[in-house]
Amino acid sequence: MLRDPFSTLPCEIASEIFVHCLPTSYTDREWNTANPREAPMLLLHVCRIWREIAIGTPALWAKMELSMHNAHCHDTALACLKRAKACPLAVKLHHWARGEIDEEDTWSDKEDEYSWLISPFQTLLGCAHNLKFLELSAIPLGYMRELDRLSGSCNFPLLQKLAIGVEAEVWSDESEGELRPCVQLFANAPLLCELSLIGDTPPVFLGSLPWNQLTKYTGTTNHLDLCIEALRLGTNLVECALAANGIDGDFVGILIHSSLKSLTFFSHEWWCSTDILRFLTLPALESLRILDCPNEWFQYREFLEFLTRSSPPLRQFAIRLDPRTALSVDIVLAMSGLVELEIWNPHDTFFTAFFSYFDAVAVLPQLQHLSFFHPHHSSKKCCIQTTGGSARRINGQMECQS
């Protein structure tokens, strides 16, 4: 009779192997932990020994994604939390049942009928001391109000990353009256440093958050005024990524943010805009990335004014505009302290003008890495290496993948 060699391994080694079977962040299946064809669920159905080892490996159950419209989500949460034991937890809650909680009602009015909807979160609050990451996706406003009222909803001693998206259509009604911010939700989260707001959730709505300790913010919204609001609240932000359209109106003043070192504009279901730079002064900015911005939304004059006004110590700059856009060389030359430069979709006119300046030693004297990405072949690039503060060698390398 053949003996399974895996069964001869010490449990600690087998557990470590099982943990490495989990989907990683490099795949789109990272949160697919309930899939019977993926670890950890798959490991339960191989044999009795594997099942016992899997159940006894807390790290396999520390990441969970719950669909809140599912009446069995509470049982799933209880099972995972029991198996995770004291492991730091990463939890995503989404697909909330809609319309059950009316803003006019209190939870006590409908507690018997809808208690199963809020009970998973109440269970999580019992393990809030282990929560390291939490995402509340497309959560109706009524649920947020109730979560804010729950006892213990302020204490998250290990929480480091938080992502929240409140149901979008409610804000048009909410703006007609006074926006009532959360009072205690996540108020006591001493390690919280990263926040993502999904959709048009006003930052002031989460007024109970410890904004002054946040160092990283990501915002995906239709309104850049909400991004400015987040920057105004997060006075100690170091890194910021924004996906937003243009601003619908003018602001009275310009916001000076003295801590921000990294800023990225990216696309998320729509093109991104750099309009916000008209209203910002960022004297500490070291890295700027502008990705997927159409030509009509990138204003050269306003961008140069931003650079003049901020005088930032920029070291890294990346830009990816519409392939039809002819990027002005003046934009690049205005950032004389660049160490890394990355340009997507450059036109021949840009190449000619850009390289004509390299006879001058004073042009981009600190540049060490330069990458150009071809409009039709993302793998095509030209690299310039500099040594001793001046361009000593130009090495053109073209790689093409079919």
C-alpha cells in the first residue's frame, strides 16, 4: 500500500505549504477564498488529514470576502473567524441588500426583520482588535448610519488600511440638507494610515476618522472638489492617487499641502483630469504620475504655473497622454531636478526637440533613467543612462513583441 509522502511532513511544514497555495495579489483571484476550486476551500476536500491541517492553519482563513445580501454570510463569517483565531484579518464586505433601512427609521424599528443584515458586522466588531484591512464596498447610507451607532464601532487597534464606498445616488438628496458626518465610526484606529474612498463619498462624511494620522489616500470620484477636501483634512498625507474628472466650478483659494511627496492621476471607469493642480501648491512633491489623461484635459499653461508656484523637488515624473497628443518639451525641461523620466506615446516632434537639448550640459543634469514607450508597442523603449550629472552615453534599445 502506497503511503502519501505529504502525510509524513510535520504539521508546521504542511501548514506553510498550504499558505503558499493561497491566491496572491498578482492574480485577479486574490479574494476568491470561497471558491471550492481554490485554497483554502479546495484543501478541505482532498482527504481527512489535509482537512485537519487546513482547519488548524489560521493564516488560511484570515482573509475573507462576504456578500452581505446572502443570508448565510453570518455563518461564513463565524466559521472563518473561528479558524483564523488571533491572525490579523483582512475583510471585504459588499453586495449589501438595498432599501431595507430607511434614513427616517432607527435600527430598533426593524431589528427583528433585518437583524441578519447587520449581524456579520457586529460579529466582526467582536474581533475588531484583529482587523488589519477592511473594505465596505457600495454600502447604503442607512447601513453606515447604523454601523456608526453600534457599540464598539470606534475601536480598531490594528486597522491599517480602510476602503469605503457609500452608495452614490444618496448624496444628491443628502446635499440638500446638512450633511451629518459619522460620530464615532473608526475614531479610535491608532495604526490607520491608508484610506481609499470609492465613488462620490464626501470625505467630511467620515469626520470621525483620524485624518491627521493618514499618510496615503486614494480617491475615485467624479468631483475633484472632494479630492481637495480630502487633502485639506489629511494634513499629513505623503502619498495620494486620484481618479477624477474636471472641476465644475472655481475655488476661492489655493490649498497649500506641505507634506505630500507623491501624487498619481489614474483612470478608473473614465479619463482622469489634472484640473486639481490649478488649486494646489505642493512644495514637497517628489513624484508625479499622470496616466491616461486626454489632451483636452491636460492644460499646459496651468501645469507650468503649478510647477512655478510649488517649486517642488521633483525626482520622478511619468506621463501617459492621448497618443494623438504632442507633448511639449517645455513641460519636461521645467523639471530640472528629475532623476527618473517616463513618457508614453511620444511623437517624433518631441523626440527631435528633446534630444536637441542634450548638447547642453545643464539640461536635466541629474537624470539617470529615461524610458519612452511606443504608441503601438508598449514594450518598445529607449533608455538613456547618465553618469556624473551629465549624459555620457545614450543607449537606444528597441524591443518589439508581436
